Amino acid sequence: MFAHNKRLQYTVRVSEPNPGLANLMLEQFGGPQGELAAAMRYFTQAVSEDDPGRKDMLFDIATEELSHLEIIGHIVAMLNKSAKGELAEAASSAAEMYRKINGAGNDSHVTQILYGAGTPLINSAGVPWTAAYIDTIGEPSADLRSNIAAEARAKIVYERLIACTDDPGVKEALGFLMTREIAHQKSFEKALYSMEPNFPPGKLPGDPRFADTYFNMSQGPGEMRGSWNQGDQWDFVSDREKQAAVDGGSGEAEVKLPAKDIDILRALTERTKSNPAVDPPTGAELGMGNQTMADGKTVQGKGK
């Protein structure tokens, strides 16, 4: 069950209304790297997790992410306070209201007009939140790696939002949220390394013929060597011929068909085959006017 505490996890102090900034903050409210996406990602993972340690951790972090969603929501609401009242009561003239919601780089007209300067579950571009943001696959070693990356992406978004405001209270709250992303990364990484083995993800091992091969597929200026493609653990393959049909086969696509299907396909191939010896006039050539064809004949056409 959930029990809500009306006190926020971190105190929200907003110095002055700023609808444009509020709109940017929605990225972490209903965006792909936002707190709702994180809460739903970890909550659904926790529900189906069999390991008691990971299950407890995921429920803890999922619930904290809902607390972070609440913080962001209050920041958005506080930044929108004056705009909400003005819109609801039509306190300004039409021209003045239009300037306020569109001028000075303020791009919050979508959230103000459509959502009454509220806290909709959308990102900063007005795109509604979707469960498609959740990429859980149901394999702990893969999901934990994805969770680490998700927390890293969220931290970067918070850094960018911090750079967009001079409001000290907002900066402090965003700094707290950014720091919690770091803490969650640590928890997920510890949980990942507590699984032995944890790589490669899943149950099946890789094919040893290809697991340690690096194919140098993009060749030319800018090529570099490093630990990712050189050393005793790597077989570095630059030869174009050796990059094809690496299984030792022909490199062609093949299928074994019943005799009746082979006969049908042969008939289809015969019916639709091309004749490389002909050079028919095309509509494009006819539309261009008199054209001399490959056989020396002149085709009369009506050009525009």
C-alpha cells in the first residue's frame, strides 16, 4: 500500500513566478527521463522481481521517485501561480495576455492555454507521457544496466535545467534531485555487481567465434585504436572479405522449400523477369518533348 505524507521530501522555495521555466521543468515531470517514468520503471520491475533484495530496493527507489515527481510538480505549480490566476480571471487585456505567454522567449503557451498553467503529464514540448518510455525487458542484469543509464540521463537533464535558472530555491531543489540520481546509480550498480555472473546478460553464453572479434567496418580518416578494439582479448578484423560470411558459408540468403513451392516461384520469376536488351521510352522522356532514343528513332512528345 501507499501512504502519503503531505510534507515534501525537499522544501520547495520559488522566488518569483516564471511560466517559461515552469514549462522547461515539465521535462522532468512527464518527459522520458522524468520522475514519473522512473517511478513506473522501477515499480513495475519490483512487482515482478523474485530476488528479495532487489525487490526491496526497487520498491524503495520507485516510491522515492514519486516523491521527486511531487517536488517537480510543486515547482511547476509555484512558477505558474501568477499565470494561472491571470488566465482564469482574465485579469489582463487580450493583447497583454498574449504578449505574456508568447513574448521574451516564453514558449509556455501550450501549457498555459491547454492546461490552465497547471501540471500536466507532458514534456516541455507538450508531448503526453507514455508507457513507451519504459524499456524494462524482465532480465535483472539487463534492466539494472538500463536503470543506471536512465539515472545518468536524468542527471544530465537536471544539470541543464539548473543552468537555465538563477532562482536560488529552484537551483537548490534541482541540485537535490540531481544528487539523488547519483545515489540511485550507485544502488543499481551495487545490485548489478552482486549478481555473479552478470555479463553477458541472460542465460546463454555468446558464440566464442565472434564474442571477442572487433569488425573495423567504418574505415578511413578518423579511425582510432583503444582498449575497446585492441589488445590480447580482441581479434581486430579490417579485411573486407573477412568481414563477410564470417560463419564460413556463402553469405547468401537461402531457404529450403518444398518442390511445389519451388515450381510456383520459378513460374513467378519467369513471368516477372526483366529484359536487359530493350530500351523502352518513358513517360518522363515523352513529357520533355522530342527525344532521340538509343536506336536513333525520334519520339514525338508534347512538352509544357
